[in-house]
Amino acid sequence: MIRLWLISMFFMIIIIITVGGLTRLTDSGLSITQWELFKGILPPLNIDQWNFYFNEYKKIPEYQSINFNMNINDFKVIYYWEYAHRLIARLIGLFAILPLVFIYLKHKGKLIKDLKYLSIFGLVCFQGFIGWFMVKSGLINNTDVSHYRLALHLSVALVVLSITFWFILENFNIKKFLKKIDNKFLFTFLFLIVVQIILGALLAGLNGGLLFNTWPSMDGNLLPSDINKFDLYNSQILNNPSVIQFYHRLSAYLLIIFLIILNIVCYLKRIEFWSITILNFAILFQIILGIITLLTGVKIYYASLHQLGSVFVLISFLNIYYRNTN
């Protein structure tokens, strides 16, 4: 039963990451300006309720500065994206605890010794707080949410997904490698993957993918034309979308180098190659998606697939990391 619960949680988290990305890409995240943990379970059911939510939206800078020509039908589109995101979040919150309570009552002896699964519920609750913390940053003085809070929101979602996946591997007793890969190398590789994902989230939060839509150069240059070399390491680098895009590209190239080294090590040590092959495909496919997303000016379907690709890369690598543990 624990296995079924973990697998269900795993796929529900992937779904909400996908919907969350699409909510961001459609600029829908600020359409619901109140927390409404219980009240917002149902969408507006009549014209008066729709007018209420639309009038609330009209009070925030995003409407006043950007969407002032929006009518109520346009508003319904962005509302439903954010509503779907919050509804799935509520379902995940319930599903993260209710099955555990049932399993505990039915199999108290088994679960009492292993309360680690409650960490998933705790992180899901924390993620709900981070989500609202993110939305609040775009309601008063800004026309968008803080890119730092957006990156944090995605990062916590990936932590929940990673922990859930790790528990799945444990429960299925996935076979470990007989010959081990250097742990420091794998940890550095994992760190680089995490940095790459965070840079991508920061870039999305600043709409930086709309800049320099060429590859491999950045509009004919190695460095962005709107910065100088000092911008690459000053205190404002995480607020500069051009710099973040440069580092996002650079980290992708570094990932390729690490991937080549990993393949060589696994070949020399004759480590089972299927898990490495999956990672090869995940990273190469993700890089191709990133290039296509950039060249097409961040088309929604490519950008959404690119975000899902980061999940595929992370999970593929965690499989290797787990199989390398003692």
C-alpha cells in the first residue's frame, strides 16, 4: 500500500509542476489575489462571483499596467489556470496525509517504526506557504512575482518529488551498483544539475528567455551585448536576465562535460549501462528542448516541455545516485 501511495504522490507532483509551469507561462499566477484555503475549493458559479474576483484582480499592478484591456472572458482563462493549480495542490495536501493515517491505523506496527513518510506531508504544507508567499510579492508594488520566490517555489516542489522518488527506490529495493562511482564526482554533478534548474527558474521569473534568441552565440557574441565582464560577478548578477541566461547556457555545457566523464567512468568500470543511457537521453533531450525554446521565443509548449525535461534529468540522475549508495 505504501508503494501505491508513493507512486501516486510521485505522479501527482509531476502533474502540479506541469500545471504550475503552464500557469507561469500563461501569466495566470496572480489572477486569484486571496489565499482562500477552504473558500476557493469551488470556482465562481455565477456572474456576481466572477465580477467579484475580476474586480479584485483589477486592484493589482499587473492589471493596471499590463492587462487593463482585459475583459471578463479573458480573465476567466487565467483564473482557471491558477484555480487548477491550487485545486491540485489541495488534493496533494489531502493525499499526502489521509492514506498515511489509514495505513497507520491498519498497520500501526509497520508504520510506527518508519515515520519518514510524514516528511512528504510536512514539505507539501511548507510548499503551500511558499506558493502564497510567492503570489503576495506580485500584488502590491510589482507586476509580477519575485523571481527569487518563484525559484524557491519550484525548488521545494523538486525536493518533494526527489524525496518521494528516493522512497520509491527504497521500497522496490532497486539493485545497487557492484562497482562504485566516486561520490564527490556524483555530488558535484548533482549540484550542477540543481544550479542549472534554479538558474532556469530565475530566468523564467525575469522573462529572460525572450532575450538573445539565437544559438550558439548570443546575437553574434559570446557574452550578452548589454553587459560588461564586471556584470558577471557583481552583487546584482541574479537580477540581470542577460547574465543569468549566459550562466544557464554555460552550466548546460558543463553538464555535457560531466556527462561524458560519467560515461567514460561507467564504461571503464563496466557499470550497468542502462541507467546511464537514460541520463544521456534526458540531458541531451533537455538541451535540445532548451535550444528550441530559445529559438522559438519561448513558445509555451516547448517551454513547458523544457521544464518537464528538468524533472526527467533530476530523476534520472537520482536513480544513478541511489544505485551508487552503499
